[in-house]
Amino acid sequence: MIQWFRNRSIFLKVFIVILLSALFVNLVVGAIFSWLFRPPKTNYHQILQGFTTYLVEDLLQNPTQQKGEILSQNLGIQIRFENNKIAWSTSAIIPPLKILKKAPNFFRSHSKRERTLPSFQKELNIRKYQNRIFLILPHGENTIIITPQFSFPRTLNWWLLIILLIVSLIFLLSYLALRRMFFPIQQLTEGVKQVGQGKFELVLPSKNMDELGKLTQAFNNMTRKVRELLQSKEQLLLDVSHELRSPLTRMKVALEFLPESKSKKNIAEDLNIMQQMLTELLESARLDSQYGGLQLQEENLTPLIRQCLKKYEGRTPGIKVSLPNSPLLLCLDASRIQIVFNNLLENALKYSSNSSQPVEFQVEKMETKLQISIQDFGVGIPQKHQPFVFDPFYRVDKSRSKKTGGYGLGLSLCRKIIHAHQGSIDLDGSVREGTKVVIQLPLLESLHSS
């Protein structure tokens, strides 16, 4: 039970604590008031005994109905008088004595154990009949029956229902008030999840200035500083990339004047890698800039795919292509889509061995989307690394060796380009061999209909 309580939400814990506290306070206050205002039983007995003695003596002096009506008006009660000769009543609500004798005793019917009744209650002959109480006062051959001029409610069910509804309404209002009070915690929980997914532009609304409001503001300040740090890092990379392009160009020009040698070939390869990395950095920065967005045009994707595949003719283990016969009309930026295909095909061929199956390039036309899958049958990506391969600068092989890949920018750039086209790019984790990348892009007719 304790472990269950520890694992519940803080909102439920506070609600349960308040509920138990309210019940405990009511019990304590009720017990104190019951003890403080407990009536002295002997005094009540004496008062009731004196009242009945006065009533009997006064009425027996002149046991007429006129006398009874005077006492009834003065004392606020109804009276019935019976003996062997006469019987009269100030109200028809008082039944005859023979009927009341069959009615249950009022105190015994309201007490679970008769032995717990006080002695004076056992002596009183009080009957309950038709939601009224009747006090029977025998005096020799005469019997006087009195009843108050009020009656008990016919049933307590409606009162209990009303009380239950009021209590339920109080609990409901308390629940809604606590839910509203702790709503910022739910916002913060959801905000932390989104920030963990990389959505650093998130800003949570904060209207109150209490502890939770201050915590929300602190969270917003934290995400703002993280955004500023990331923007500073990206700006630094962009500035460095711009500055390095000119020296790289001069180095490549100077390299052309050197005689052919193994060293020249290695230097040229290194320069090409650096130039590719700078290109990816700049392209990624352009996509984030308001001036470097996509240049969208209506294009048939089939010629674009065939143009990209020509670059890899003769590369082992080869590429197996499957394209639909119908035109693949999309609204896209052809140069950016070429970057995506080149990066994915380059990775697929790089991580495939000469003896493995050919890389599969499949295009499938769906109802509203075009699905493009590129699968190699090489070493594959371990399951634990798959959620992070599209993050900038993330590499499965941390050695940064030229033999095992670049600098972790290619797939990140691919994701940015595909998302800018309102598409999606993911790894298919169901394949048992190699790596399968699945791209989905909206078809032109689906964009027009939406």
C-alpha cells in the first residue's frame, strides 16, 4: 500500500491527504462537540418528569376536551385522554391507545443494544407511529397521550441524497481546484519530454507568480539559454566554414601544380572530405536561415532518380532499382533532394562489401505519399544507435576514421531537407541484415487537395 502511494502522482497524493485530513478533523471536532454539549441525563429526566406530572395533575382536575384544548395551545402539544367511560382528542392525528401499544418503542428502535439505554429512557413509554412520537402517561384508570405539533420527515432518503450530492459537489470542486492548481506540473512534465526530443523552441505559458509559476519561468529561461547556446555553436560552425572555403580552394588550385604522386592523391582525398563537410555545414545552415529556404517546383522524380544513379554506375556491389511506370509528380527542390539521394546511396555502398547483395532502391506510390526505401546488406547499425543517427555530429564509430565514415552531418542534413519538404525519414528496424532507410514525401495531388 505504501509503495503504491509513493508511485502515484503528486496531484493524487495531495487530494488523498486533504480528504483524509478533512475526515479526521470532522471526527475530532464532532467528538469534542459531542462531549462538550452532551446533555445531563438526570436534568432532562427531572425536567420531563416535572412537565408530565404538572400536565397530568392539571388535566385530571377537569378532564374535559375544552381543558385539553387550552393546554394544547399553551404548551404547543396535542393531547388525547382515555378511560373506560370517555375518550377525546384535540387532534385526529393521535390514534387510540390500543393502536399505539402495537407501535415500536422509540428509544429501543433507535438503539442497537437495549442495555445501553439510560434508565430514564427505559422508564418512558414513548412510541413512534406514522413518523410521529407519542408519550403515553398512564394514571390509574386514566391514560393521557401527548405528541408535539411537529412530525419527523417521512423519509431520510431524500435528505441523505441531498447531503451526498453536496459532499460530492464539494469533492468535485476540490478536485477541479487541485487539478487547476497543479496544471503547471503537467505542463512542465510534457515540456521536459519535448525538450528531450530536441524541441528547444518550446515556451510554456506562465500566468501565476507562485512557486510553480516561477518554476515555469525558470524552465523557459533554461530553454532560451540552450537555444542561444545552440545558435552560437551553429553560427560559429557557419563562420568557420565560410572562412575555410577560400583556403581550401587555394589549396586545391596549388595542388594541381604538383606532380602526380601518392601523397598528392591522399591530400586531394582529404581536401575533398573537408570540402564535403563544409558544404554540408553550409547547406544545413541555409535551411535554417529565412533566406535559404527551398526552391520548390513541380517535378517528376523519376528522371531525377535516374540522374543520381548514373553517378554510381560500376560501384560494387551495385544498385537494384525498382520504379513505378507512372510519373512521380512532387513539389520539391531538386538540388536538395539530390543531396539526400547522394548521401544515402554513398553510405549504402560504403558499408556494403563487394560480395554482399546489391543495394535496393525501391519507390512505391501510395495513396497520398511516395515511399522511397534504400536498403543495403552490409554491417548494419546496432539497435542502440538507431534513434540517434539523424542527430548532428553523431557517429556510430567514435574513432572518426576515414574508413568508417564522415563527421555525422550527412544524415542530419538529409532529415532537415526531408522535413522541409513536409516528409519523414526513418530507419526500418525490422530488417535483420544491413540498414534500410525509408523516406515518405507527399504527392503533388495530395498537396493540391489539402
